Amino acid sequence: MEKENFKKIITSHVQLKYYLQEQGLYLKKRFGQNFLFDKNIIQKIIRFIPFQDNSIIEIGPGIGNMTLFYEKIAEKAILIEIDNGLVKQLKELFKNENKITIIHADFIKHDLLPDLDKRKKYIILSNLPYSMGSQILVRALRYYTFIKEVYIMAPEIYTKKFISKANRYTDRLSLLLNLLFKIEKLFTVNKNSFFPVPKVNSAFLKLVPEKKIDNIEKTKEILALLFKQKRRKLKKVLLQSENGSKLKKYFEKRVDELSVDQVREIIDLW
């Protein structure tokens, strides 16, 4: 099938539904598969992301809903898809495209490093599976030094989790991401723009690496300690640090009372 004709199918709710049935592609709930078919939203996303002359890592490309609209302008794209049936579709769709690499793997378990050009920075793009979004984001941090920007479609509740006017966060992942990135909500996407229709609306978010942290694993360990008993004051935890005495001003604080900069200071002094 020609790509332009396929674009018409994947941007029509009815045609997409019947196409999947005809091809025997049954969506699996455990993978959190919700395909974005709204052409207006797809084109809006394309305008936000600087595909030109950039290399892309697309996590969960599905049936190629987004890829088809940016493949001509991106320098290169690595597609990582877990579903065997969808991988076959992608390989057939992009069989003549040398600049597209398709990897059949679970992103959470797969080691992507051998596939990356160590001289490049990549744009990560993902319509996050609702059931595995947090795990995918944590795994993506493994490639932090290769990240230019991250664009994710996520449940709208992620906006409240990841963006705080008070600059304070109540869970580890939100705080970790804010230590590493500047996070911005670009726009809201109605749930009816997806097939099957999810239970909630989505938000399209942009994450830009902001302040480099040399040791992300150490940072994750410290955050785990800070959040272990997050309703208690931090004195006992901070005294576990060799420089605990330098952190006295935070002894009477709880972790959710700390700003991102204060947490960064604790990590730097730890």
C-alpha cells in the first residue's frame, strides 16, 4: 500500500479500526496501546518538534502513526516496538527507508546504547503507554547524555505530577525529572483523538535537559532515602551523609517541603 493512502487509513477512526481487524492486529491491553489518529493533532505535534536535521528515537511507534508524518524531514529514526504484529507492519511500511531502524524489543529491558551514534544527540518521542509510562521514563534516563529533547504524550495527570508552581514534588520520579529537565506542557489532547479511546485526556509535554547531574544512579539512591519515610523530618536521613553537618538547615524539613534547588544542594553536598 502506498504511504499516502495509508496515511488516510490511520487518520480515520473507522478505517483504522477496520484495517487493524483485517490485518489481524489485536491490541493488547498490557501494552497500553492507544493510537493517535487525529490528523490535526499529529500535524500540530510535527510543528512543535524540530525534526529537521535531527535523529529521533521513537518509543512505541505502533502502526507508524507519527513516523509517517516526520520520516521525510528527520535525519534518522530508531523505532522501538514491543508488539510483534506491529513490528511486521512497520518493517513492511518502511522497507525501502535506509534511515529508519526498527528494533523489536521491550524498551524497558533493551540496551539501546549499541544502536546510538556516540557523536549525536537524539530527540526522544513517545506516546507513553498508560500502564508503563513511569518505567519508560526511568529507563530513558539511561541515555541522558544522548538526549537533546524529549516529547511525550502522557495522561493529563502527569502535568500535575511533573509541573509544580511551588517547585515542590511529592514523588521520586517527578522530583528526579525536574532535577534533570525543564518540563513544559505544550497542549492538551482530548481522549477522543485516540483509538481505542482511553479513560482520560492526555497532555503533550516537552522535556529539555537543563542541569547536568554527573551521577544519576547516586541521585536516585539519595532520593530513595529522602522518600523512604516522606512524612517524617529529614534529620535522621541527612545524618547518613558524610557531610550531614553541612545540611543542618534541612533537618526539620520533610522532603515535600524542599524545592528542586534545595534537593540539588543536598545531592551536591552528600
